[in-house]
Amino acid sequence: MADQPGEHERTMAFAEIALGQLKALRQSATPRNYEIWYAYATGHNQSLNQSINEQWASKGTLTDGDMEQFYASYISSTRITDKLDNVGSRVMDEINQVMSMIDAAIGSASNYNESLADVTNRLGNAKDREGLRSIIESLVQTANDMHKDNRALEQRLSASKEEINQLQENLEVVRTESLTDPLTGLANRKHFDDRMARAIAEAVERSEPLSLVMTDIDHFKTFNDTWGHLTGDQVLRLVAMSVKQNVKGQDIAARYGGEEFAVILPNTVLRSALNVADHIRRAVMSKELMKRSTGQNLGRVTISLGVAAVRKGDTLQTLIDRADACLYAAKRNGRNRVICETDPEVAGGAPEPKVA
């Protein structure tokens, strides 16, 4: 189907603007980055444009982390909403069709009752065998029609049940997508915040331990700048896999943002959380990274980790702040290590701006 007059020229102009932005900022021409700048060029998403302009004005550039945040906040969230709206619309269509079938069945039942009443009157007035035969044939035909209508309704209801079951599965998929980081497959920041707040409340209410591990990839920016965005994504997936393989049960592994990850450990004391964190650290360090396009060995990746346990009066932010302070201490003291809030390194000073 041909585009409307001028549509080709208009969309190509948006594409040129998007490509121009990628060139100006020397960003990788990934589908994600292109989609962000194309949306920016159209101007349809004012919140996205405002956020980009503010970030650009304050920093003079936009990092991969910034682009990822724009995508998560303004592009992927819109897709989730569109999917929910689509499924909701299909559910309403299905319900309307079923209601129409039920209305038709009610009408058929009413007609059937009227036919029975008419047959009753005719039976009382029947004078001979032939008249009685005609009445019985009419009654049989009415019963057959009613049976066909009921059968059609049963089939339609059965089909609707299957369709609604499928829609329920679709909703579950969309719900999972809304809580999952698309790159790593871990819980996303929204899911982490919700579960962390709930875990703190439950731990305090039940007087149970709760620990939080915050982890950050060492020298990630340098690695990303040296080997490129796609290889950087590969590093993020490698770390995510190592994190995921070392948590179990009710533990929640999440991508906190950029190259930072978090692990919620319900009913886990600080010492046990330290063991989990060190298992994750060793798992990451044990893997050698290969550049897929060339097969070149890029060496090993390391991470730094901070661990804190919930205290009475903690909020989501206070617990995160303490775990982050431990993470900063691990960075300051050589990286590729785990530090908890009882370690002497933490008491040495307030958190500094985080370094990769």
C-alpha cells in the first residue's frame, strides 16, 4: 500500500534528523538509539524531548546510560501501555460478542416458549390424527432449532473461553515485560523498588533479617569506550547471568541502573549475604570475555560489591544508601572485592562520586 502524499518525505526527514544526532554525539547506531532520536525528531513525546534537552544542557553530552534511561522511561514503557490497551480492547470485544450471543439465545428461548404455548393451544383444539401429526412435527422442528441455537452458543462460549485464556496469558507476558530489564532478563528498577520496600516492611514486621547487595562493574566506562556498545552489552549480560546463577528461592536479582546491579536477600543475615556476594564476585571473575565478531579474548571482568542489612527504622533509601556506601568503599580500596557495613573501610569517609 502506497504512503500518503508527502508521508515518505516527512518520515525521511525525521530519519535524517535521527541519524544526524547519532553522528553529532558519536553514538552507536543501535536500534535503541535510533528509535530514541527518531521519537525526538517527531516531537510527539514531549516528556522525552524535555528530559533529553535538560540532560544535554547540564552535561553537554549523553552517555549510553542516559540513552538507556530515556528508552526505559519513555519508549519501552509506552510499548507496555500500548500492549495492555490492545489486550484490554480484545477482552472487551470478546465480552461484547459473548453478550450478543447470550442476548440472541435469550430471544430464541423466548420464541421457544411462545411456540410451546402455541402448541399447547393447538393440541387442545386438535380434531384428527392429521392435525395432531402437524402439531408434533412443528414441535419437533422447534426443538431442533432450539438445539442448534444452544449448540452454537456452547461452541461460541467454548471458543471465547479459549480466547480469554490466551488473553490472560498475554497479560501475564506483558506484566512480566513491565517488570523485567530487556537486556539482562533481571528484574528492572521499578520491580526492585517495589519488592525492596515490601521486603523491608515484612522483615521489620516479622523481626526477620534482610540483606541487600549492591554491585557495580569495575572500569565499565573504559571497557565500553574501548570495545564498543555491543560488547558492553555482552559484559552486562555476563554479569547478570553470574548474579542470577547465585541467587535462589525468594531472592530477587535486579538491574539497578547502567552497570549497577542489586540483590535482595530476604531472611538472610549479613554474614550469609557476604558469602552470596563473594560467590557472585568469583563467578564473574572466572569468566573470560570473547569479542563475538572477531573471537578476540578481551580478558576478565571484575565487579565491586557492597552489603548492608536492614535496621530498625530503615526505609528503602536508607538501606540502599548504606549498601552504596559499602560499594563506594570497595571501589576506593582496589575494586574486585566485597565490603559490608561493619568493615573498617566503610567508616573511613562519606560516599564519593562513584567511579567505574
